[in-house]
Amino acid sequence: TRFLDLSHNDITNLNEFQNLKLPHLEHLNLSLNKLDDIDELKYLKSFHSLSNLHLKENSIQQSLKSDTNLISFLNISVAFVWTLYFSAVRQILPQLKYLDDNELSAIIHFATDINIIQLPESKPYYVPDHLKTSFDGILSLIQEYYRLFDTRSREDLHSCYHEKCIFSLCISRPSYDCGIQTCQYTYGQQICDSRNLKCNDDISIRSIKSSKYARHMELLKFGKQAVLDYLRIKFPATKHDLSSFHVDIISSSVKTQFFFFEVQS
């Protein structure tokens, strides 16, 4: 059977159609019935050869016509609503070529499943195999440092610094077009202590005795006690999310030493 006319039959649902074996059915007329739910068309999915369907004068269309006042109120064209109707039917029965004597445009298939490149899993760090042992120690050092840094008094940071250590702070300023004044910035107070050389002129030999050079030197903290005092007094309380840390290694080599301690010969 290629053509089946079931119009004028007061059909209210299509549930029984799922049991029919009509592999060659191409044209089905369900006009002038009482179908009121477009989801009933899912029972026609087994008719793979179906290309022509009539649904005129069903409750589906009547419900669309009854919304004419609402359509006018929303300033939506009736033609647009019918386009949505055709699209809804096509989503259930994509093989259709004709619906209610209207030729349906061909479906455009986008090549979304072609040449898909699977990105590698995102990891907080990547280290060559021959450096993993050394890197585990570095990672533990970073995590332990910021764990101590997040304590209330930061007193335990005492063991992290050498007696002759030097500390400087570099913090970026908010961009001029962001609308935030320096005094309103979260770290406005720390910006005043920032020794961001990128934002300052290069220090030449002639300017060694100038106030600018003096300011550069003033912003340096010399010695363990000066560094710890600055971190305890000037820095606000912090809480670092260690799981969000990303450690970048720009280059690696078996012959390269990342960390070393200079001793007097």
C-alpha cells in the first residue's frame, strides 16, 4: 500500500499506527479528524517511506486559528506561526516532502560531526616523565607555602624565607577605561607599594641619586623580618583555592637545574 486515506474518521489518536506494517506507504491522508496533539505523529515514525501527509482540519490547526487574536496582539504574522507548525511536524517526521499540499524545503545538514577534534583533558600542570619526581617536590612547596600564607597571623612563614631575602611587590593597576578609581580598587592600598618596573622609566646611571631611584629602593624589603612584617601588616586576609592552581614550565631539560642555592667558594 502506497496511499492510505483515513480522512473523516473522527480519529483522536494514532497509538494503533505503531502496530501497522506499511513499509511502502508514501501518502497518508488524516484530514478532517480530531487530532489535537502534534506528538501523536510520533506513532508514524516507523513509516520510513512516508513523504506526503495531510493533517488539514484537525484540532491542531483549529488551535492555531483560535490564537489569531493573540498572534495579532503579539504582532506575529500568521505565516510565521504556520512555519513553526511545519517545522514541528518536520522534527518528528524529517523524511516528509509535502505537508497539507505544501512542498517542504530540503533540510540543511550542517557538518557538525565531521573532523571533530577532541581536545586533551585539561590539567593543572604538565611535566615530562623525567621531571615528575622533582616537580612533585616543587608542587608540594607551592601548596604548603600558600597554606601557611592563608593562616591568620602568617607567623609560620618564618621558615620559608632566608635571613638575607629580598621582597618586592608587583600588582597590576586597573585599566583606565574600567571606571574604577585606584582608591576604590580592592588592593588600592597595595598598589601604592607596587614596584612595577614596567610602569616606570628605566633607571639610568644619571638617575641613581634621584628621588625616583630612592623610591625604587624604598619599595624593596630587605631581610626576613622586614618581609614577614610587610606580609602580616600590609596584606589582607586571604584564602587561596589550591585546586585552581596552574603551574607552567616554559622549558625543560635533563641538564637544567630549576632551583639551586649559591654558596661561597
